[in-house]
Amino acid sequence: MKKFVVLMVMTLLFLGTGGMLMAADGPHVEKVNDNLYVIQGLGGNITVLITEEGVLLIDAGNTRKDGETVLKEIAQLTDQPLKVILLTHYHSDHSYGLSAMPADVPVIATKMTAENLKNIEEVNRKHVIEVGYPKYFKEMEEYIAQNEGVNDEEVQKAKAQVEAAKKRLEAYKSVTLRYPDETFDKEKTIRLGGYTVRFFFPGPAHTNGNAMVRIEEMNILITGDNLFSGMFPYIDIRSGGDAMNLLKIVKEESEKDYAAVIPGHGPVVRGTEGLRDFARYLEYARQEVANAKEKGMTEEEAIEKITLEKYSGLAAPQYREFTIRAFYRAL
């Protein structure tokens, strides 16, 4: 079964063109306050702000079906119409649900996010459909053929995984990438129903275009994937993610007095302790990598030997190496 496990892990990492193809296990709706909700379990966290003039949505889920689910959840929460959508960054687990959103509702994102959708996501999407999935299916067929009658229990598991992958492929193919209708460089302020929403780009961090959102009257920060709560983060160095600047941003934001912080992944955090925890993790990882480089370790040696043991309890341990790679290349 070792080969099967390795194939599955490699494929899951590969299929998530942003590094994370999140399985939908939701939705789970968390109420932050009377007018603010977070939908979880559809990829990255999705934030819904309800105002007397309409709904502001932040991110949209991992598939077209997820986007449709988001619209149904909004309808359960309010009769107000969807007015505007903010996209924090280009990764599929945040952006693919946009394909289900009404065409007359504008999508706003940073210029770099728009470029990444076109130059990275569109290219990778084509490769995943035409090369990635067919290669995976071929390898799995070979594995099943080799083990049929030898290890029937594992063969049945493999067949089930193939059937699940076929469903994921169909969901993947059903998505038409939705590009932003409006872009900005540094900051965009939206005023809706008495709320001031500051959509701002703090600099390259999780990606080279991940923007964050502050709802001024609520004193709420929505980080996109500049914060992973309770889990190892993914720093996308392929798209210009910057570990050192991420550390700087998280430290700066952790010094502010937020009522709550909504991460890109993981539970909502009251106050700023979640940001402080994340800053401590990043600083610890930075120092561990710096020590490894001082000892002359190569990048691969650092990944093999740095365990980040102090944070072994974090979820998604398969993403540990992304932090190490990002700091290794930044230092």
C-alpha cells in the first residue's frame, strides 16, 4: 500500500493548483456577530457581511457546487441581495466558487491576484485536467492490476479513491474561471449599509497578491491565507509568496486591538492571540531554518532534519515543508 499512499499524497498536492485542493466537508456556519458569519468546510473560509443595503462576500469556495452552496447559505441568513464579492487571492479553494456567482455582482481583487488567475491558475488548471488526472488514473490502474488477488482490501480502497477522484475531476472541469471585474494596487474602500470595509494589500506574504479585509465598525480582520489558524501554513513561493514579509505583517497586525480575526483556514479567533501564535510559529521556523543554513545544510537536508517539533500538534503536518522551503529561500 506504500506506493498507493505516496501516489495519493502527491496527487492531492498537485491537484490543488494553489497547493491546497480542499475537500468539502461542510458547510458549517459560524456566527461572529449579528451581521457577520463565516462559512467553513467548502475550501478556504468564506465570510458573509450582512448590511441593510445588501451582502458583501469574501471568497467563494473550492468548486462551482461550493459557490452554489454559499448562495443557498446566504439566502438562509438574509433576504438582502448579494452586492459585492472580495477575492483575497487566486488559489482554487478560495476562487473557484466564483463560477457560480451572479454575473452582475462585481468581484474585486488585487492586480496580482488577477494576473495569477490568468498566468498561473489557468495554465495549471489545463495541465491538471489534461496531464495530472490521466497520469494518476493510469498509475492507479497499474497498482490495482498488480495487487488484484494479492491484497484485495487495499485494492478496494484504491478503487474507492479512484472513483472519488473521478468525481473531483468532474467538479473541477465544471468550473469556469471568473476574473475580477475591478482591481487595485494597494487599497480599496467599500462603504455598504453603514459599514466601512477596507480591502488592502499589505505586501507579498502567502502569495504576491493576498489582500486582507478590515471591517472598521466591527474592528474585525479577515486575513485570507495570511493566517492559518491551528494548522501548518502554506506559503506559495511559486507565486511570489514571501515568508519574511509574512512574519512582519503578522507581527504588525498582532499588535492591533481586533475584536476577532477570521483566518483563511481554521477557526475564527477572538482577539489577536491567534495572530500572536502564528507570529511565534513563523519566528520559530525562521530561526530553525537560519540555524540549519549556518550549519551548511542544503534545502532538502533542512526539510529532512527540521521537524518543527515545538509545533508538532498543528493540523495539516504535510504542509510543514512549505514553511521551511519559504524561509530557506528567503534567508
